[in-house]
Amino acid sequence: QVQLVESGGGWVQPGGSLRLSCAASGSITVTNAMGWYRQAPGKERELVAVIASGGTTTYADSVKGRFTASRDNAKNTVSLQMNSLKSEDTAVYSCKMTTWNFIVYWGQGTQVTVSS
């Protein structure tokens, strides 16, 4: 059984930084896309960043230049470095992995709160 375990969320002041990590446990070999999504209170879940199997990374316009996503294919991990955080970045962040045969797994989510 595959599980995605996230870590690194928490509270930070505006302008600060956080790094999120997501690791897959269980029997998972080749992955397709890996990425991060977020959902703020009262809003729909939205894409933050996604890395295709070939390495191409797509970011939401709202985080371009501030967030950097990375993946380690050998370890089946994906990370999100978040800099210059703003209050509007406050949300529950979830990682998502898609296997070679297009099975989708989600992490449980980790809270990121940006406030003074």
C-alpha cells in the first residue's frame, strides 16, 4: 500500500521561508508527475507546482519566482521551497504523485500559515 507523507509545514511571518517535503512509502516504482496543490479556507484546491517525468516544471502564476519545486526520482520524493511567503499563501498544502500507469496518490496535507 502506498502512502505519501508530508513534512515541513508550520507558521511563518510574511517574507519568511518554509520547505515542504513529501516522500512515498510502499511499493511504488516509476512515477509520472509529482506536484503540490493547496487549498485555502473557502476556496477550491489549486495547483501550486507540478514536475513532469521529464523534469519540466509548471508553477502557478501567483508563486512564480518565489517557490521552487524539485523531485528525486530514485527516492520518490518531491519538495517545495517557499520563499518570500505572503499571507495569501496560507493554505493546506498537499502533494500528489501519479504512477507510470496513471494511478494517483495524495498526501494527507500539511498546514502552512503565514501571518504576523
